[in-house]
Amino acid sequence: DISSVIVLQQNLSKKIAMTLFIGEIILLFILYPTIRKALAPLNSLNKHAKEIAKGNYSQRAPLFFNDEVGQLSASLNDMADAVQQQFISLSEAAYQKELFASNLAHEIKTPSTSIVAYADYAVKSEASGEKLYELLEYIKKEGRRLSDLSEKILKWGSLSHNEPTAA
């Protein structure tokens, strides 16, 4: 009769299953914090990358170790430096263009206002002879000033298009 062996085998199987189950739970409690600690540098890199993506270019990732994760941290920091420098450069260029446009508008407005004012005065005063000649000479002078300014702008524009651009 082997019924006692079968019962013994069933009891042993239950004990092994219970031991394995308890062992898996214990292993889970041991491995989870270990894995979490091992992945902490990657989670930190992810957090810093998201901050950089939001526009916080001064954000830098900590350098944990001199392994692959450390190299990734260094690369992320290099990328943030490059993006920050490019952003600063573009901001300065935008400011310079805005300043140039403002100065240009002022430089064009001055002679054109003079031309309109003197022409209006000539028409309303019904100037003639020497006075009309003086007004027309002044209008011609201011017109030349506008023409010279236009040539300078065109020359500046052609020079700026021929300059090599940073890649």
C-alpha cells in the first residue's frame, strides 16, 4: 500500500509550495527597495530632463558614478549647457534686431517728417522765388539723406547675408 507515500508526497508538496510562496514574498520585500535604489539615478535624470524640456536650462543632473549612468548625466548636462548658450545667443540677437528696428524707424522718421513739413509749409504759404527755392533745397537734402540711409541698409543687408552662420 503506497497511500501513505502519496499522502507524504502531498504534504511535502504543500510545504514546498508554502515555503516558495513565503520565500517569494520575502524576496519581493528585499528586491523592491534594492531595485528602487538602483534605478534612483535614472529617475533623477528623467526629472532633470523634464525640467530642461520645460525651459529651465539652468537645471543640471547630478553625476552619480563614472559608469554609463554617469556618462549619461554628463551628456545631459552638456546638452543643457549647449541649449542654454544657444537660447542666450538667440535672445541677444532678438534684442539687437529689435534695437536696430527701433533706431531705423527713428532715422527714417526724422527726414521724412522734415520733408512732409517743409512741403506742407511750401504749399500753405504759397512761397515763391528765393523762399520756395530754399524750401525745395531743404526737401532735396532730406530726400538724399533718406536715399543714403536706404543704400546703407541695403549694403548692411547684403553684408549680413554673406556672413557665415554658426551651425
